[in-house]
Amino acid sequence: MPSKIEAVVCSEPSGRRTAFVMFAGAVVMSSIYLYYGILRDGSALSSLIMAVGFALSGFAESLPTDRRRIAGGLRVAAILWLIGLLGLTISAPEVVLGPR
């Protein structure tokens, strides 16, 4: 009996609609990074990290249906990447949020 985590993570990619939503989220986060990081001269590291995580998820969902393991690996990479952002926010908030 396969585990539920394996069934969810290594399932078939959801398709173009979900991939479009993930890529749109990556574009929005990249725009936020550009606006606050470059134009406003602030710290926007978290939005750049989230953009990479969303792009990884979008790429995983845009793969053909026979690429289940690769999609699962990309999903796990995106989850670990975003958990790393959470850990960085908890352990060193000044790095992610900027000096207050």
C-alpha cells in the first residue's frame, strides 16, 4: 500500500491551468521584488525566494503526465525552498524583512 504522501507528491501534473496560476504568482512576486527591492531600495528577499518557489511548482505542473517522478522532485524542492524561507524568517528576521 503506497503512502498518501507519495500518492500526492508523485501524482500526475495538474496541467496547464495550475501551471499558469503558479507562473503568474512567480511573475507577481518578481514584480514585487523589482518594485520594493530596486525602486524603493528596500529588502524584498522574501518575494524573490517565493517567486523561485512558485516557478518550481509551476514547472512541475507543466510537465507531461508521464513525468511523475520529476514533477514530484520539483514539488519537493519547492516545498523545501519555501520551508527554508520560513526557517530564515524565524531564525534571522532582519535578513528577510530588512532592518527595522
